[in-house]
Amino acid sequence: MSSSTGSKTKLSALTLAALGVVFGDIGTSPLYTIKEVFSAGTHPVPLTEANMFGILSLIVWSLIMVVAVKYVAFIMRADNRGEGGIMALLALASHNAAGNLKKQHTIMLLGILGACMFYADGMITPAISVLSAVEGLEVAAPMLHPLILPITLIVLFVLFLVQSKGTALVGAFFGPIMLLWFSTLAILGIHGIMQYPAILNSLNPTYAIHFFQISPWIAFVALGAVVLSVTGAEALYADMGHFGRFPIRLAWFGFVLPALILNYFGQGALVLKNPEMVKNPFYLLAPEWMLFPLIILATLAAVIASQAVITGAFSVSRQALQLGYLPRMHVEHTSESQEGQIYMPRVNWGLMIAVMVLVVGFGSSGNLAAAYGIAVTGDMVITSLLAGFVFHHIWGWSKLRTGTLMALFLTVDVAFFSANVLKIPDGGWVPLVIGIFIFTLMITWKTGRSTLYLQLKNEAMALDPFVEAISAHPPTRVPGTAVFMTPNPEGVPHAMLHNLKHNKVLHEKVVLLTVKFLDFPHTSIEDRVNVETLPHNFYKVTVQYGFKDDPDLPRDLILCSEKGLAIEPMDTSFFIGKEILIADKTSGMAYWRKKIFIGLFRSAETITNQFKLPPNRVVELGAQVSF
């Protein structure tokens, strides 16, 4: 009995936590969706009862088809050892393509494009969420309009400033605040529906179908704003590893979906009853005495929505880094108990600058909405395509079964994306420019690393003949262990050659250490380290990390003792090659891409910091490399 009670308590706690972290983005969509459809959007829909019923029906069935069916029922099942998100899906889809370079290349490009759209979404979400919440001041007191932008910028600055403290402290308040937020959405929605009960007819999907039959062009264009109601669906999948499928599903079906539908219907009822309320139906749905408390609650909900996206950006960045798509960056762990709670200063401040530029540049949530949709819908299309690879190649579904489901998903996704293409001149170009910029950086880094690795590998001396030559002409061996870090375990590291050439000594034990990052989240302690013994006290050691593991070489090299290699930390020196790259115009990548790669290479976090090496035991030996 106590075990059952304990499991229920744990489930309740996880569900409440998921409510706070996962649903912030989609939970703040009622702030602006109906307003964008009928008044503030780039192509406002004429306000009639038929159009309102059609729009509400589209919103309800979009929430059901995109979030409930696509993400909750299917995509969340495509987990990479319990982890979700676009990079985890990319790694999972790549598993079956190891022998097919064309397929592997296609999957990689799709995954990187999806990650770029996620970054663009991560820049726009905090801007539009906080801005739309603070815009309630204009409803409560029109004279406060000039303060909207300054207050928004202050809230955002404080939000990014506290990221380094971690989410553990404030995270405890996220669940209760979002519980209050969704409860408020539901209560306000019920209050509005009571004024116009006929609005509930919009639950019938025939109203959406009729809307397309009567006004096909208006309905198609309206999809560009309707999609705002499903923004944040990716968070359900990305945060699956933190909470598990069942708590997220329970929170969605048991609380979030009903609250959202009630609020949208309440806004629709209010606008049909009082058409002048269309300028901001969310805030005007509330009684006057409630406006300022609602603005504060909405701002808190927007901050939580932004926090979830920022945390997601940290997570995606670390996964991309360890899969080889971004240069090394400083990663701080903000929780001793939760491995996934991290802080990346470069990502944080880069996001903050981008978000603030968007707020100042667009000036209102209505203007930002045009930029918002294309990033979200682009990510939705890519997620469906990658999921198709997983369903067919990993799960073994037939082509017919996979094709039928993909046709269903892509019909909805492509319709939303196509409608948002119309908004490119009005701001939709912004996420495309952001995406192209980040895509160029990521592909350039990945290609540059591969090119540099092959060049150094081809220039390296073979290891086995070198070890044999050591026995024929043994240099002086000094006490201790020398660890030479190298990406190529079959060649002699440049640092070793430099050390031998200039110092004319080798240590008693020589370890050639290769670190590999695998395309699944975590490696077990048993599989973390592999030791191969070579003649003359040479050893090849491979340390393997998953893309969500925390690299710590001093900690993990202790595991070598179980495999016949005792490494004494205080008697070990780490030798690292420090290449200085010089771009040439002869071959390989385009010259301008080489210059970008060299800039990224120079800005990368040091290996010492990335792998937590003791600085007083690290020796760097430099060499110029014409690249």
C-alpha cells in the first residue's frame, strides 16, 4: 500500500514538474493567437460567426492532430535510450544509415536544419511571449504604452542574468505557477463561454472543413496564425528525458489540453458577443479588477516559457557540440543531482542579444508573430521526416504503414509551413536568415573538423613501426605516466614526436588517449573505458561518452586500473597538440569557409577545460598546420 502511495506521489510530483517546464510555450499561446488571426496579423480574417467557428475548430483539431497524435502518441515513442529532441532524433535516425553515405548525409542535413530552426524558435519565443504578456498594460492603462518595451527588456535581461544560478531554485515554483496559470485560463474560458454557449459547436471538425470549402484562400492564409496555437509542441519531445512519457501525457490530456480549449473558446465567445474586444481578447476576457494580477501571472508564465526554451537551447547546444557540430564551449553544471541542468555562457549571452534585438526591431508581439511561425513549422516538417526514417528503418514498419502516417503528418505540417511562407516579406525572413547563418557555421565546423582530421591522419607516422623502432633505439625513459591525447589511435601524436625531438625522453608509461562521442545519450561505466596493451609499456586507451554525458577524464581514467593499467593522478602528465591553422587556397573547402572554421577553431574552449584536466599537469606543444 505504501509502495503504491509512494509511486502515486512521485507521479504527481513529476506531472506537476512537467506542467511547469514542458508546457510553458504552448501555454502562453492564448495570449496572442486569436488576436493575430482576427486583428493584428499580416492577413487578418474577417470577423463573422462562421469564420470564428471555423478558426476555433482549426485550433482544436490542430492541437489534437499535431500535439496529441503526432507528438504525444507517436514522436515521443521515438526516443534515443529515453532521450528526446531534434539532436536525439538525428542520432537515432542515423543508426541505420552507417553504411549508406548518401542517406547519412541527408539525415545529417535534415537534423542540422531542424536544430537551426530550433535556435531561431528559441530566439523568438522569449521575445514574443514576454512582449505579449507585458502588452496587457496597454489594456489596463493605455497611458503605460511607452513602458511596454523597457519593461520587456528589463524582464528579459533579468531572466538571462539568473541563468548561471541554475533552474533548481526557481524550478520549484514553475509547477505551481503554471498550475495557477492553466487554472486561470480554464476559468476565464468558462466565463466567456457562458456568454455565448453556442461557441461549443466549434468542437465539430465539420466547421473547419466548411471554412475551407466556403473561403479556401482565407482559411489557408489563416493557418499562418492558427499555427501559433501549437508552438511549443517540440518541448514535449525535447524534455521527455527529464520527466518520462507518462507524466507528460497525463499533464497534457488531463489538464493542459482542456484548459487551452476552454480559453480559446472563451475568447471566441467574447469576440462574437462584443466584436470591439478583438484588439486583445485574452486580457479583455478578464474582469477589470483582475487585469494587473493577470498581467503579472502572464509575465511569469512567459518567463517560464522562455526558461524552457533557453534550457532547451543549452541542451541542444551540448548535444550538437558532442556530436561534432559545434566547437568546444564552456559548460557549467548548475546542479549536483541533476546531470541535465547545465549553463553555457556563450549560448546564453548570444541568445539574450538576439532576443533583445528582435524585441526592439519588431516592437510588438503582432509584428513578431509573422517571424514566429516559419521557424516552428520548419522544425515540425523536419521532425516528421526524421521520424519517418526511424519508423521504417529502426522500428521495421512497412513502407505502406510508414508512408500513410507520414502523409498524414506532412499534409498538416506542409500546409502550416506553406501558409507561413506568405509571411516571409513581413518578418518571416528573420528566422530563415538566423537558420542559414547557424547552418553555415555548423556545417562548416563539421566539414572542417573532418578535413583537418584526415589531413593530420595522412601526415601522421604509423604507430606500430614507431613502437618497434623504440625497442631498437630506446630513448631515456623517465618515471611517471604521459598521456598523449589524439583523435587518431593508429598514428603517432604530433605532441609525442615534438616531445621526443626536443626533450629526447619518454615516460615510463605512454598512454595514447582517444575520446569518442557516441550517438546515444549515455555510456555505462562498464563500457566507458577500453585499454589495449602494446609492447614497451605503450597503451592505447579509448574513453567513450554519450552525447549527454559529462566528460571528466581524470575521473574516468581511474577505471583503467580494472583493465590492467594503473594511472596515478599525481604522477601523470597530459600532452596536448596545439595546432595553429593557416588557411591556404589550394584545395578542400572554399577559402571563406576555411577562414570561418579557423575563427571557430581559435574560439573553441580549451581541451583542458572541456575534459576537466588538472591545469598544472597539462603540457601543450604547438605546431603550424597549413589547412
